[in-house]
Amino acid sequence: MAIILIVEDDRLLNEGIAYALGREHYDVVSAFSSEEGLDAFRSHEVHLIILDINLPDRSGIELCKDIRQLSTVPILFLTAKDTEQDMVVGFESGADDYMAKPFSMAVLSQRLKAILRRARGEDAPQLFSYRDITIHYDKMKVYKHHQEIKLTSTEFKLLTILSRNHKMVLTRQMILEKLWDWDGIFVDENTLSVNIKRLRNKIEDDPKHNVYIKTVFGIGYTWGSEA
């Protein structure tokens, strides 16, 4: 069963959520500050995080950004605020979903189930299009200008990871971990660099001006550009 980390400084609310999720057979880890939350995340194999924005030591937004440097684990924000701007800031920091207090535990439960299904790929679309490229994930085929591009297995996995996370900046370590999780085959830093280069040569019109696989210097890569 999934392990859910709750980072919420309101002890009664934290314990109430933990109790309700425990009854649904989730394993729950509770933290009551940003520092405790980060320590708990590093100490457990967490599958989803419920994160309060207003924490006593620092903002949950900042904690979310820190976690996003380490992992793509799904994050659902809890907050007393529900303005459009608050939602935008939350999503820009890497949140997957957002709930304003007070909320129904039944609704929260359904949100968590939906997020976990997406994280496992159960609700993931099998077709993705961007600019002149179309990816058929289920058929493991890629087309550019309606012409099929032949990719190796590793190149296709890399393309899938980047395109399915097209709203995120992925660190090299995150990509390596996802490649490892895919089929348990070890991929090192050099192999990743080689495959990024090969993939760019196959899908970019001009490898010197990348519009599909963008480098975020000092961090990693992201998919897409409006340039």
C-alpha cells in the first residue's frame, strides 16, 4: 500500500487525516514542520505528500521546491487560501493538486486515489503531441512530420520520461532514477549524456537550437519551448 507523508502543523488536523487514511489501509508518516517533513521524506520511500502551505518554520512552497529538486513524488497542497493566485503559485512550485480548508475527507480520499493512479500511469494518456512530434506511448512509436523516427529502447524511455513530465524540470539524478525504475537496468551519467545527444540528433531540427529537449544549466532537462 502507498506511503503518504502528511506535513501539517495543526496537530489535530494532521492526526485526523492520518487516522482516516490509516482506516483506508494507507501507511502514514506525519510531520509538523518543514524541517520534519524534509527529514521524513528523506527517511521513507514516500509515494505521495500532503503538504500544508503555512508551516511554522517556513512556507510549504519552499519545501515543495526543495523536494522537486530530489523527486517527482506527487504533492497535494492544503491551505486556508483558495485564491487563483495562490493556486498558480502552488502549481508553479511543483504541486500536483490543491485543496482549500475546510475540506471533506471523502473528497480528499478520492483526490489522493486519482493522484496515485496518475503517478502509476493508470490514467496516463497514450498519445502526446507537441509541435511536429507525436508520441504513441502504447505502441512505442514516434512521428515527426508524420514520418516515423526510429529510436532505441533507451531513447524511447528517455523521451517518454521527459514528455510525460513536460511541465517539470527534471534533474539528471531524477531521470537516472526513473530509467532505473523502468526495468531495473543501470544507466550511468555518461550513458544518459550519450542518449540525450542521440535523441536530440533524431528529433531536433537544429541540435544547436533545441526546442524539444531543453537544458536547464546546473540542474537537468525539461521538455518543450515556446521559442
